[in-house]
Amino acid sequence: MNTLKLQQQSLLDALFAHPGSTLATGELHQLQTQLESQANRGLKAYQANGHALAERSLLAAYPVIAQLIGTGSFNAMARDLWHHHPPHCGDLAQWGDALPAFLADNEQLTEVPYLADVARLEWALHRAAGAPDADTDLTSFARLSTEDPDGLTLLLAPGTSLITSAWPVVSLVTAHTTGGPTLAEAGQRLRDRLGETALVWRQGWRPCVVACPAGALGMLQALLHGAALTDALGRATADVDFSDWLTHAVRSGLVIGVADATPESANTPHTEETP
């Protein structure tokens, strides 16, 4: 490897190594022996800019986490994540997916175990916001009255996902983003440890989240995997009125069409469950 490549690699290692670590100190010393003082000042500017980018990028994806732990703690966490899980592509909107596991593994956060699940939900919303565009195919719904439902499935909007948690994650997120429920109500649900399953999708340009009704959960899980409509309906409970559900789902942009049932491939499934 030539001198330029060695310097470039040393620069990257110094930028992403955790401050104070042996790697950071060693790489910085190596660079300082190679570069003049003006370049050293440039390195420090790069490091500061990297931290600022980390803070802004993570805040865009996790605004509720920032509110829950406070700005100072959130910014410190963003810098820490930057060094432990540096970005692997130039689009920083794709960086930050490691935060839920990072929170779950943080021993200092054992008294707030719900944070990791809140982060999972926020990342699902962030991902839904960047999902591919897809128009609703209204003409395709005529197939429901003319074809065998064993061969049909419902297409869900790109970016649709289900996040199952032992904590009231939907309440915690929407209390901070829309004001419903109130923070007091969300806090009480948290103390009562009322688990919720979040249904995430995108309506137009707006990512949406609601608490998934227990009776419809099995049906939605099946539809996410492209199951035949008859199989999906078989997983819904008796209290689910499919006609009413479908009307609301189409109006809200959750269901965007009818297609041939192709299990495991009709939709892009994403489901997560936590203890």
C-alpha cells in the first residue's frame, strides 16, 4: 500500500476510533508524524464535523429517544454510536439502525428497558419514510369479487412493518409526536407494562403508526408474507369485520391493491418481536 493510501486509512481510523482509545491515540500520533500542524488542525475539524453529523443524523431518525433521555445524553450517545458503529455508505439517512441493539446492550440503561423497543419503532418509521413510492391500484380490487380468494392476496404499502413489544411503545411515541395519548396516560401504561404491537406504514409522504388490534395481528402477519387471502382471514379473530377493516385500510393507504398470492415474496415483510 502506497503512502497516500496509508495516510487515508490512518485518517479514517482516527476519525472513527473512540476518543481516548489506544487505536485513536496511536492513529493520531501516526498522522501527526506525517502531517504538518495545519493538517492536524484539519483533522480535528473533521472529527468535530463527524460528531455534529452523527448528532443531526441520529436526531432525524430518533426524535422521541432524544426527548426521553435529554439532548446532552442523546448527543453523547450519538457520538458513541458513531465510533462503535461507523457509517458504511455516504447516505447518512441509512445510518443509525444499530441504535436499538446498542441501547439494549447498554448496562447504564437497565432501569429504562423500554428504550430499545421505542428505538425499534422509530427506526421502522424512519425506514417507512424512505420506502419506495407505490400508487394504489383501485381497479385491482375488482378481482376480489371475480376470482378465487385462495389465489389472491392484499398488497400492503412499501415500508409496512409490525413491531411487537412488551411495552406500550406506540403510546410512548405518539404521546411525544402527536399528543395522543397524553404523556400522563402513556406514563401510566408504561407503569402498568401494557404491551403493544405497532403497525407502521406510509400514507403518501407521511409515515404512520397505530397500535395493531390483537384480532387483526395474525392476519396482517400473514399478508406481510404474501399469504393467500383465505389463509390470512383464517388468522383473524371473529370480532374483525373484514369489510370494514379493508375499507379503512384502503382509505388510509395501508392496502394498495390485490395481487396473486405468492407467499414469502408478494410483500417485503418486516416483523419484530421482543420479550
